Amino acid sequence: MTAAKPIIMSETSVRALLAGRKTQTRRVIKPQPSQRPSQIMPAKWEWYAKRGRGAFSGVTADRLVEALAQCGGLPYAVGDRLWVREAFQTAMSDNGPCWLYRADKERVYPEFDGPDEGNGPSFNYERYPADYSHWAGDVEARGPWRSPLFMPRWASRLTLTVTEVMVERLQEISEADAVAEGAPFDDGLPFPVEKAPAGSNYIEDGWDCARDWYADLWESLHGPDAWAANPWVCAITFTAESRNIDGVQP
């Protein structure tokens, strides 16, 4: 059964989505299997071992995905529709209430479809309940921005539809999949470094391939040594639409 679920994206990922570069994302599996492939830990994985699948070696990717899904280890499934949560703010402007997105400073002015107060429809505060005390120009200049955790469904502007789910160790990501994670290389090609877009800092950062870029991105999101930890991850492939989930056909 498919579902509609929220998914948090960083500003880097949001910009890649808007640019049409990002078609994959990876999330750490919880709980993690044992670091030794001959065992499955902790207790939630026991049922899998009892079915004669006590080791990952020799287990097909499809069976592993199925097993993880059944014991609650995978957060997403093929067909799920995901509404993207990102850093944002609700504010007031010369044109009335609006909301802004930190990744690219876009402003959205919703249709005034509230109750008629004698001068035509008013802003629908019941449909879009939020604090509009901040001034939009001030927010764009210096914040404050709200965490993606607090983005309501009605404020989301990006919808993803899951087309494939894989299970792998983080460092097993291929060069092509690292590009699909949104690597900002010229024409989507990581080589050679000399082709990096003007103004980029690939050479200074030592990014000579998409996997290097992705390793740096992963550590910026999960902390130092997160790449070296090489956890089991759920790799999700999706299609993206620049619209609110409630305007997308299921």
C-alpha cells in the first residue's frame, strides 16, 4: 500500500531538486544490521534469521528490501508520495501574507480564498495557520528561518514519487548514483575537474568526482566520520514535481 509521507531535505538537496539534478536520496536504516554480514542484530532482525536468512551474503537485494520493509526497517516503499520539508518562514509583505523558502528565497503568495468581509475574499488564516509577524524583506536579509521539522504539509512545494528502493552500504554508492544525488557538475558529468562551472570551488575542496562531493555532503549533514562509519542505507530513487502534494494525482 502506498502512502503520503514527509521527507526532510537540506538546502543543497532542495536546490538540486529545483534544478532537476537530484533523483536519489539515501537514509540511514534504523536499526542497523550488525557490522558483520554473518549476523543480523538487534532483536527486530531475528525473524529474518529464523527463516534461514541469517546472513546478508547470498541474499538478493529484493529479498533484503522485502525483509527490511516487513520488520519496519525501511521508511519508504515504491509508490510512496513524499512531500518535501525544507527550511522556510511565514511572513507579511506589501502584498499580504506569504511564505518564503531559504534554499532560493522564493516567495509564495497563496490565493485569497478566505471569507468575504465586504471587500472580496480575505486571506484564509484557517487554511494556512501560522505566525505572520515577521516582515518578508527582513527574513530574506537576516532571518530567522524555521527548521524543516516545522514545515506544514500545505507549505511544501516539492513532491517526490518513489520508483525504486535499494539497500546497500553507504560507500557502495556508484559514481552514477552520486551524480543522481545532485552533484553539481557541468552537464552532470564529474570528469574532468577543469569542466567545473565558473565560481565553483571543486578544486579547492578536492572534489575530483561525484562520490567525493557526496562524501563531503554526507558529513556536512551527519557529522565528522559519518562517511567512514559506512552505515547500511536505504537508497531511494524518485521522480520530482514542483508542486504541493495535494495538487499531485496519486
